[in-house]
Amino acid sequence: MEGSRDHHNPTKVYQYNKPSLLWSIFGFPSVSTVLTNIALLYCGVSYFMETSDCRFNLIPLYLIISNSLFLATSIFRIICLHDAVRSLRDGDLIGLFIGVGNLVILCWGTFVLFGYGKFEKWNLEKSDPYYCDHAPVVIALANLIAAWVLIPLFVFVELYKLFRACTMRMSKSNNNPVQKRQSRIQPNGFHNASLKLNGIV
């Protein structure tokens, strides 16, 4: 258990459990995400370089850009997991920009596959100008579907956490004035003694 002081309020100390570096690097969620991003990035690069395997090169390009950004996000989360102070302060702002970037890439990938990319013309015939191997197309579709399913879930969880934090803050603010009024109404022992000496009580 370690703590760090708030610069705005020096008396306030943040308490947190700092994980070990071993868990930060080899923790299952972080490592599984990083390995998945590396594999998908390799798939995108390999099909993007081999134009004979995928003439519809917007799909490999989407895999390259999206998984590069997701890989940077995963590495950033590992760093923030080890440095809890950075996660509490600087990580919130940087994480916001990364989240917006991921959302933009996701929208662009959806537009590429179903809009500009003319996904309905995708063909497995190698002589077709829209030919692309089965693997990158299925991987890109799986990424898009999983992302669009998980985004509403993450938004719901964050809104629920924000709602809980607001309700707890409101309950604390409502209880504090009552305690202050009670402390003002009830006289202390010294005040009672002075009243008795003066014959008032």
C-alpha cells in the first residue's frame, strides 16, 4: 500500500495498491490483448504487402491502422497499471484521446468495408479487381462486430460508474450540513459549565 499527495490539497493522500512489475507485464488481460493486436497487425501487413492475395487493400490497411492504435493503447494501459499515480492523473486525459482515436478508426473501418470499399462486390475470384483472401475479410468483420457490440457495454458501465459517483457525492454533501447544524446547536462542555456558573442553567 502506497500513497501520493494531491498538489492542490497537500493533506489529502491517495491510497492505492501498486501491482508488481511482473503482473503488469504478464497479467492475462494485458498480454492477451497485446498478442492479439500483434497477430492481427502481422496479418494486415502481410496481406497489404502481397497485393496478389488481396487487391482490395483497404481491408489490410484497416487492420494495420486499427491494431497499431490498439497495440499502443494496450502498452499504455500496462504502463499506467504499474504506475498508479500516472493512471489516476495523466492517464485519464491521454486515455480520452486514445478512446476518441479508436472510435474514429472504428467508424472509418466500417465505412471502408460497407461503404466506400463496396463490400458487396467482394469476390473470391483472383481475376476480380475486388478480390481479397477470405482470412483478412473475416478478421476485419470480426473486429468491427466485436467493437460495435462492446462499445455500448463500455458506455453503459462508465455511465453507471459516473451515476454511482454522483449519487455518493450528493449523499455526502447532504449529510455534512446536517452535522454542522447539529454541532452548532449543541453547546460544548465548556459552554455548559460557564452557563451553570452564571446561574443561567
